Amino acid sequence: MDLTVLITKGIIILVIFGITLLIAMYSTYAERKVAAFLQDRLGPNRAGPWGLLQPLADAGKMFFKEDFIPAQASKWLFILGPCLAILTALMSSAVIPFGDSIRFSWDNVNYEVPFQAIEINIGVLYIFGVVSLGVYGIMVGGWASNNKFSLLGAIRAASQNISYEIALGLSLITILMMTGSLSLRAIINEQATFFEWNVFTQPLGFVIFLTCAFAECNRTPFDLPECETELVGGYHTEYSSMKLGFYLFAEYINMFVSSAFISALYFGGFHYPFMNLVNGALESSLGAVAGHNVATAIGVVVFFGKIFFFIFFFMWVRWTLPRFRYDQLMNLGWKTFIPLSILNVVVTGAGLLFDFKYSTWLIAIVMIVLAVMSTARAPKRRVVPQQTV
């Protein structure tokens, strides 16, 4: 690889790494602000203007808290658990294309470098492999703590991830069938026009994928592995200081990566309506190089706008819906989402056979009709006023 391209790639990797950490850090601030808004409170407002320095205060508190290891714990595994969790979370964003490409000239040579840390043709497989390894951080930490509540939380996390990764993978197979590629950039480029976004061609797959992403990130209403009302703190009960910080930080990084993954798979990534017209106008007015780079910057801003929307959606759901019971969680994964995912694959295959890419809307329409009929036929409950004595 040319040294100039290598240096440019290194800068892009550092930028993406820094943005990932920054967004994850301020997601903790946004979480409390969104919760305060939904609950009619103020949220953090003491550390800096509008409380913007609150994440730094939290980081300082984590660094200076006492760091201890339980006497009966497996010391090295106890340390390895949070390290695995944060490492796999940070590795996930490496293959996500956040923008089109950057053009520049150096030493009379023209370069065009994709705005992506690592460009591989199996990006989807890479993310699934790395995310699957993330559960080992939870399992190792829960087991090494030598605490029954931590162990129960780790077992819950493992069974939950297995249950929902199957449906997650099956919902993704339909996109791979339609695009014929495992490359995230190729999947994004297949959604160049607005009505070709996969959310319109795969509505059921999107709903399944989004719900499974909540379960994969251990977010409410699927936060059973760290359910404080039942398990004290779940798999990280015995952790303190930055070991606990790694676990908490990994959750927010996973939420960012999941939002980026959903945006890339179903919402066109860095594409937006009338993008070709905007790109053509910019290149004609600013030139082929400067116009293309400005167009890439606009695409990056659009992509991050989609990511921020889904991060907000994750937080909104957390402070709106109650937690599932564990039996409801498992039944939903095994008895509802997996059969629906298999049906979605079959109907998508039939649609591709007859060259009809919107075939899965048939499932969505049937489900809506059945839900309306079930609601209409449900017995009406009359409210009887209480008799006062």
C-alpha cells in the first residue's frame, strides 16, 4: 500500500476511534437529559454550562474510586472480563463506512480514499463475529466474580444473546439475498435512491433487527442481565472503579455501533434524498475534488444524524417501556422472532424469484389485519365504580 494512503487511513482510523469514544462518553450525558425530559426534571446542570462537563466528572470519579478484587475471585479472569467487553465494542466500528470517499492530490498523484477505517468485503460477517465475542466479556466477568448474582446475570446474558442472535442473523439474510454482498459499502450503495432503502423493502426484517439490537445491547426492556431489582447489579456487581466503567462504557459504544449498523443496513447510510443532484451541483460549482469532498462531508453529517436519532430512540424506549419477565424474553425470541425471521426469508426468496422486492409487505399487512381483528374481537371490560359505604 502507498505510504500516503497508509497515512490517510491512519488519520481516518484515529478520527473514527475518537468520534466513537466521544459519542459514547456524551451518550451518558444524553441519557440523563432524555430521562429528565421524559420525567419532567432538569437532569445534570452543575458541572460546566448546561452540565456539559458531567461526563468528565463521572470519568474522574471512576478513576479515583477504590479498585478492589474480591478475595475468592479469579484475579486474571476478573480483570480480563471488562477488557474483553470494551475491546470487542471498539473493534465493531472499524468496518462501518461513515461516508463516501476523500479525494486529494499529493506529489502530482491523485488519491481517492474511502471514509472507512477498514474496507473489507465481509464487513457484515466481521461485525457479527466481533459482537458474538462480546458476550465472553460478560460471561468471564460474571463467572470470575465468584458471586451468585453475577453468575446469574452472566448466564442470562449468554442465553439472551444466543436467542436473539439467531433472529438477528436470519433478518439480515434477507438483505444479503437482495444485495448479494457481505460488504457494508455495497449494501449502502444499493440504497442510492430513497424508496430503495431496505426499510421499505424489508419492513418486518427491520422491526425484528431493531428489537434484537435492543436485546444484544442489554437495553431496556431487555436488560435482564443487569436487572438491579433482581440481581443487585447483575454480572458487574463485584466491579468498581474503571473496571465497572469499562462495562458501562462498552454498553454505550455498542449502542452507537448498533445505531450505525441499523442506519447502514436499512436507512441508506450516508445516502439521502436528491443526493445525486446535490453532488452534481457541488462538483460543477467547486470542482471535481473540492465539490466531491464537500458532498462527502454532507453525507457524513447525514449519516451521523441518523445515528443520533437511533441513539435517542434507544434512550426513549428505556424510559418508556417496562422490563420483560425472563420467560417473556425467551418466548419472544424463540417462539415469535425466529419463526417470523424464517418466514421473512422464505417470502423474500419467493419475491426475488418473481422479481418483486416488496413481497415482505404481504406479511406485514397480514399481521396488521390479524392484530386489528384480535383487538376488535377482544371482550370489552366495563369499569364498575366502587361503592362507598
